[in-house]
Amino acid sequence: MSTLTEEILSQLPGDVLGGLRRSDRTLASIREGKAPIPTVVKQSQHDRGVVDWDVLICGGTLGILIGCALAVQGVRVALMERGTLRGREQEWNISRRELQVFLNLSLLTDAELEKAIATKYNPARVSFGNGPEIWVEDVLNIGVDPVYLLETLKQRFLAAGGKLFENTPFVEAVVHPDGVVVNNQFKARLLIDAMGHISPITQQARQGKKPDALCLVVGTCAQGFPENHTGDLILSFTPIQNQCQYFWEAFPARDGRTTYMFTYMDANPQRPGLEALFEDYLHLMPTYQSVELSQLTFQRALFGFFPSYRQSPLQTPWNRILPIGDSSGSQSPLSFGGFGAMVRHLQRLTQGIYEALQTNQLSAKALALLQPYQPSLSVTWLFQKAMSVDVNQNIAPDQINQLLSAVFGEMQQLGEPVLKPFLQDVVQFSALTQTLLKTNFAHPEIAIKIIPQVGLAALLDWMVHYGNLGIYSALFQLSKILEPWDKNLPSVTKYYWHRWVDAWKYGSGGDYFDE
């Protein structure tokens, strides 16, 4: 007898079920520590002579964002993509404020940006268990059309002198003292790795280390739902099951309505895979959206897993190689990374890479400052731990829902300046401190329950990052006062100073107000 997953995915064009099962096999090999460690980066002590480009980017789907931004600034950029550079059909959800960077960097005109927006909705809901519903405006309420966006950026990239190599997969890189040679063919001063979570360069740099956490996501875009112009940012309506707390998201989309179910977990091989999760998703969907599956016409299925490492963002041991986006793990363990994480850091990376090229600061040590430690990311590890359950842990079925309902309720009372940044994966010292104090006073019983769940070691580790979040906030405020003096610094010193200021700014969530 076929499962619901087999029945529904077999209706979709292409081998969707096969793709789901291939993803599950990859996931299983990572959990079991059997994923092969590639050797794709080698080093040579000999110069190679003439350099073709300043920057070579591997991975086009999100690499085109940074590629276009650099090309517009006059940098000689080449972009390699293993297939054809084309956006997916499914919209990317983001907040309107975050899209301003495309105008700031002259990547899109106002008219092009408006055309790239496929859907808009308001408001969005946050709700846990039987707790109250919280409604917010203008958070992840914009659906960007990836096909139009990438095609427009591709044309701008080519017009600015960029070179695109499609159907050209990355095979190997040799780092020479004077440049990087890729596939024994392309030579650049700097190689940027934008190949994502399972980039072979990233896998080699991490040397087979298992992820510290995983987020598994399944979903669909379908037509036939009752009319609904609102969305869900994060919602749960079931207790813990299969040692997982299931969370949901929903967005109005051009082709219907998109719904996702996701959950946080460690990399233990006993954990369920994507196909098992998809089966639960389909069984729970009618309750979640008040609709029978037979009423829906499925347009496409969505699924993936997102590994997170405590040692993030990744800093590679090689000169002249810089991982960005998901390759670097520069998202928090709570977010899915991808488009939103790339956009958030786009301005910082564009300016930083440009300065690194101008001052020839392309050593591993100099490039590491472009992917610095950020306490604003590190503090979220405790939140991820509080939203997941260990394999053999026994906690009350509604404990996670009760915790989240209490915390978000206090955030709502503190107002949008506290709630909105957090919903966009930006953690700030003042907002976090206010939330913790208010929650502890109003719900002392929850704080008592959380310590055994997350463990004392995790709590002590978190306190270090929390303290650093406060220090980075103070240092960023100080850097604003010192800003007039940086014009007089030598160019190399200026590169290092700017990277420290960026680390304090993004590491304290100080970028949120500036975009």
C-alpha cells in the first residue's frame, strides 16, 4: 500500500519522490559520519603568472548577487555554475526593508525591484500551542520572484563586464602564491565559494565533522485553500511527537499558498528523515489549514535539511579562498540560510571583498575577518536547544510550546523594536536582556524547567556569548564616535579597522537599523 507521500509526490512532474529519497540518503550519510571527505583544494608553492580575473565565484544561484555587486564596482569577476543559471519557481520570502540593499548597491532600479516582487501580504501570525495569537506587519511579507531577479542580475552582471560559465561544475582548486587556479583552467586572485551547505570546499575544510544541529523542512505550494491573505511566521499546534516539536510557516504565493513544516534536532542517526517528516506534514496539514487534501491541487513539493555548526562562520585554512552564504554557515541555527542570509550580509561582503582586493589582503588570516565570530548568531544556539528535544530526553509534551508562548508574549508587550528584529533572525543585547528579565519575573517556573532541558554546559556556554553580545554592542557604539578618524588611516590598516567595525555591527545586531 502506498503512503500519502508517494501518492501525492507521484502526481507532480519530474522525479520529486526520487529527489526526496536522494536527499534522505545524503542526510543519512551525514548523520552516520559516512559522508566522503573530498580533496578538491590543493596548494602549490609556485606562481602561475597571468591572472584572468580578480574574483572567480563558484555557485551561481546566490553567487550572482555578490558577483553582480562586485562587477558593478569595476571588479573583474567570473561566475561558474554547474547547470544553467536560473532561479527556482518558488518565491523567496523576505522583508521589504531588507531589499533596499539592491538599490544601495545599484543592482536593481526602483522599477526592477517592484517587478521582482511577486507577492505581498499582511499581517503574519506567531502562535504556540494554546497560547494567544500574535500578529505582526511587514515581516517576511514579500515574495520575490527568483526567476526574474536572477535573470535581471545576470544581465546587469554581463553588462558590467562579468563573465558567466554555465554548465561548468567545480572540480578542483589549486592555491598558488599569486592566485587560485580552478579546474586547471580559470585563474583568479580570489576564489569565492557560494556552493551552499554541501560545497566540496566546505566539506574538505570541516574534515567530516558532523553538524551540531539540523533543521529539517518539508512543504508544498498548492491551490484550493480557503481564501486567506495572511501568513504564519512560526506556529505550532501539536505537542512534542517523535521527539520532535513541529513548527509551521505559511505564505500566500503567486501559484496558491505555500506551507512548510520544520523541526530542529541533533545529527543522531535515530532521528526521522525527510520522507517520514513529509508523511507527518501531509497528515497534519488538514488540521493546520482547515482543508482536506482532496481539495488541493499541488503545484510543487519543497524539502531540505540545513546543517548548523558551532564553529561558524567557517574560516578556511587556505589563502585566497572565501566561503560566503550557506557555504560559510553564516546563518543562525534557527534560520534556513539561503537568500535572506545572503542579502543581509551583501553590503558588508561587497565592501569588504572590494577592500581586500584593493589592499591585496588575501591571506587566510585577512579573509577570516570577512567571516568573523558574531555573538548575535552564537547566542541563538541556546534557543535552538530549547526548541528541540534530545533523542532519549523525557520532557512534558507541551513544554516547548509553553516556553515559546511565554517568551513571545513578553516580547509582544515590549513592543515591535524587540519583537520584529528577533523574527528576522537579528538578536540585540538590549532587546534580549529585556525579554529575559520580563520572562523570568512573569514565568519563573519556565526558567526552572528549561535548565534541565538544555543542560548546564549549554547554559554556561551561552552566558559567554551573551556577555560578548553586550561587549560588541558597546564597541559598535564606540566605533561610531571614532568614525571621523578612520579617513586618515593607511589603506591596509583601514581594511582591518573596517572589518572589526563590521564584526561589532553585525555581531551585535546593529545592522538592523542601518539598512
